[in-house]
Amino acid sequence: KAGVTQTPRYLIKTRGQQVTLSCSPISGHRSVSWYQQTPGQGLQFLFEYFSETQRNKGNFPGRFSGRQFSNSRSEMNVSTLELGDSALYLCASSRLGQGRTGELFFGEGSRLTVL
Amino acid sequence: TQLLEQSPQFLSIQEGENLTVYCNSSSVFSSLQWYRQEPGEGPVLLVTVVTGGEVKKLKRLTFQFGDARKDSSLHITAAQTGDTGLYLCAGLMTTDSWGKLQFGAGTQVVVTP
């Protein structure tokens, strides 16, 4: 069974630009959650999508947005990039939503560097 | 403030030694998960504990859920270099479908030969 696939794995952007990250969940999983991971803040929850609807949201500014498609693939977008947005962005899938079992399957992440 | 406090933050030991990582909270959890993250990869689920007092073993790793379901521990016996990684505990306070998993800040474990 293929795991969670995230693209791109690495990217470098400059301040003010925008970026789109993609995530393909495990086949049959309808929930996709996004996290930001930095050394200082640890894993911070961005949002969760289930059946194309945002079901939960963390405490991030509106520059961070996401969407989910009918095939459960998800994208997240960060506009007007700031230096502090440099981080590892992790996508995680679950069959019924993270709130049901807490069991998430993570991708390898997209490492974003903002210069 | 983290809902789940992990200790220690960093642990460096030699191969063959034992170690214990703690995950504590003042809140009650319906379930608690342990994940391990290796450099350059995403976290991987190791175990889920659900019942107060539950003990689960995964080869040399022993996981325990506190009787009151507020805390958990991970014990590694005879650590190997392959056990190096960031250990994260995470907990669910509800079984509501749209509840959020709460993550601790993690314990970085380094096992040297």
C-alpha cells in the first residue's frame, strides 16, 4: 500500500512570494491534516480536511490556506512568505479523521526555506 | 503552553543502556499515541494506548498509559543506534471525529555506538 506522498520535497523561495505544497494520502483515507514543524515550536497543527471540507483549523494567519479535492488529494498554500515560514511542512492522512483514533500516517514532508 | 509535557527534552546514551521518556498532562485523554521521527522523515506511529494502566510492548520498547489516563511513558531496553530519533507523544481528549490530536514537543534521543 503506497504511503503518503508529498511534493515537492525541498524548495527555496524569497520573502513575499507564495508557495503551494501537495499531498496525496493513502488510498482510501479521506482525511488530510497539515502540520508545520520547526525546531523552536515543534509540531503545530494547521488544518484538517475531510471530504473536501475543512473540519478543523489551527492558530495560523489567513496567509495559510488549503483545499482538498474529490480524490482526497490536498494542497496547502502560503502567500506573502515571511522568513519565519521556513519549516518542514508535514501532511498526514487518516481514514476517518484524526479525532477518531489519533492514528496518523505522515508523509516525508516538504522542506521550505524562505530567503 | 503545551498540553502534553515531554521529558527530558534531550537524551544521549550509549548502545546497550536503558532509557525512559515521559509524557505528562493534567488533562485526561481517551487515547495516547507515540510516534518516532527520524531525520529527514515524517513521524511514524509506534503504538496507541487506550485503557488506563495499559502496557504494550514492541520488541525492546515498552509503553505504559497511566491509570488516570493523564500520562504515559516509553521505556527502551538495551538501546541500539537505530533507536535514535525524535519521540513524540500525542493525545486525544475526545473521540469526536473532529477533535484535534495534541502533540508534545518531543524528546530527542541519540544513541551512540
